[in-house]
Amino acid sequence: MTEISSDGVMVDLQGRVRERLRAELLQHGASPALGDADVYTAVDRVLREAVDRSGPRALLLPDLLGDPGTWRLETSMRYQSHRGRAGSVIVWVKRRVLMPILRFLFDYSRENFDRQQRVNLVLFACVQELAIENATLRRELQSRD
């Protein structure tokens, strides 16, 4: 009886899935450069590493953008008014009448904003990974001169 390694089976399965994905991407108009298996593997590696490192604390770009209030999506609602005594009535109406009516719209929008925030973080991580690789390659080229 031959023993089958689960690691070997997983590597083979992942390879087949990657090949199928690569073929689909090319079929749907992706860059022809992805036809090269080595290029595809390198791009896949960079993007996977970026996704793995896309936590906000692991990224340099958010620090460079400055105050998060100027670029981060805000998904919470604040009830306030600048109208003094009449303002408290307006805030009460917003909380007790308008918000229950519009709750579904707010929840739908917040879910989309949260998804967009995740995509933004992943894209920040991709840019960071590419910048790191670019800096490393530049350093290697300069050391050759």
C-alpha cells in the first residue's frame, strides 16, 4: 500500500487551481505577461504577501497620508445640531423618526464602506510591497555600478 502525503496533494491541487485561474484571467483579457508561469507566480506571491500584511499597523502609507480623519471612511453617525434649543428637538427627530426609517440604507452603506476600507488597505499593502521590491532592486543595481 502506497502512502500519500497530504502536503504533496495540496501542492498539486494548489498548482492546478493557479493554472485554471491563470487561464481564466488570460481568457478574459488579462495582461499577456501572465501567460508566463514564472511571472504569474511572482505576481501571485507579491499580492498574497500584500494581503497578509494589510493590517493598518503594518503599513507605511497611512502614516504618510497624515490625519486619518482626512482620508479614512467614517461609518458612524453623529447626531448634533448647532441651533441651540431648537437643535435638541431636531436631534430628537433625527434619532427617533428619521433614523429608524433610514436604518436599512445606513446599514447597507456602512457594509459597503467597510468593504471599501478593506480593499483600500490591501491596495496600500500592494503599493508598499512593490515599493519595497523597487527599492531593493534599485539598491542592487547601484551596488553593481
